[in-house]
Amino acid sequence: MLNNIQKKSLKERFLLVLGILFFLIYLVLGLMIMFWEKLPLNMEPKYRYAFGGLLIVYSGIRFLRLINSKE
């Protein structure tokens, strides 16, 4: 994988780093919404868990797309 990263152009490496960054942002945001009780969201707990779970699933989809992009 490291050899594959070194072969990419500067633009492709930048987009890879950006993709990893947004994967982590969505994952952490989903976990924060689910488990941080003092987060000022006026939502019922079941909706908080559903929204947090949706963000975690979306981050997983982004991660899989990032892994499978072999251009």
C-alpha cells in the first residue's frame, strides 16, 4: 500500500488525505452524537442513536470507496 501511495501524483495524494480526514470527521461526529450526553441537541435518545449510526455507516461507505479506488 505504501508503494501505491508513492506512485500517486500530488493531487491524488492530497485527495487521499482529504478522504481519510473526512472519514475520521464523520466517524467521530457520529460517535459524539451517540454518546456525548452534554452535546446541545434537542433530540430524543432514539433519534440521536439513529442519526449517529447513520453517520457511522456513511463514514464506513466513504472508507470502503477510498480503499477500493485503485486509479
